[in-house]
Amino acid sequence: MNTSTTSEPVLRLSDAAVSEIKAMREKPEHAGKTLRVYVEQGGCSGMQYGLVFDEPREGDESVEAGGVTALVDAFSAQYIRGSVVDYSDSLTSGGFKIINPRAQESCGCGKSFKT
């Protein structure tokens, strides 16, 4: 596992995201795993974000905030470097949100983007 080799972190975690990740880690199915933030082809704008609890892999970049670690693979890092993972418990638009300064367009749901 690598840490970022540039001065810009691969991503940042908001305080709200850290709190929610800590709560989710309490579930037995997430025990011993780390949050992975990734990008894959798909969604209405061409690329889509994903979050999953996973094991570290060779070549991952990691970021730590408030006692929580997040992993990003090399492919995804090129699309989300400098992004912020946030969380909202709003009834209408709640959940994890990725604020990506590299996205030129985003869909209305905020789960996909175009660079």
C-alpha cells in the first residue's frame, strides 16, 4: 500500500463521512476491512463512483482522517485525486457524496461524472 507521492492527497474525508464510516465498521460484515473508494465505467455520465469495504491491495493509495482509513486503487486515483468524500443523512439526498474538482459534468444523482 502506498501513500500519495504528490502533494495533493488522493482524497479527503469530511467529519460527517468519518463518523458514518466508523458507525458502518461496527457491523460484523465490515469487521477488519477498510473503506475503498473507486471509479468504474458506467452511470449516466460515463464514469461512476463506488464505495465498498475491502482488503488493501498492491498499489493502493491510502488516506487517514479521524482514525479512519480509505483506500483508492491507481486507476481510480487518476479520476478522483483531490476529491472530498462527504456524508449527509438528509431524507431527500442522503448518503455518501463525492465532491470531485476534476469532474466536468455530474449527473443529478451525484453518483456519476464525466472528466
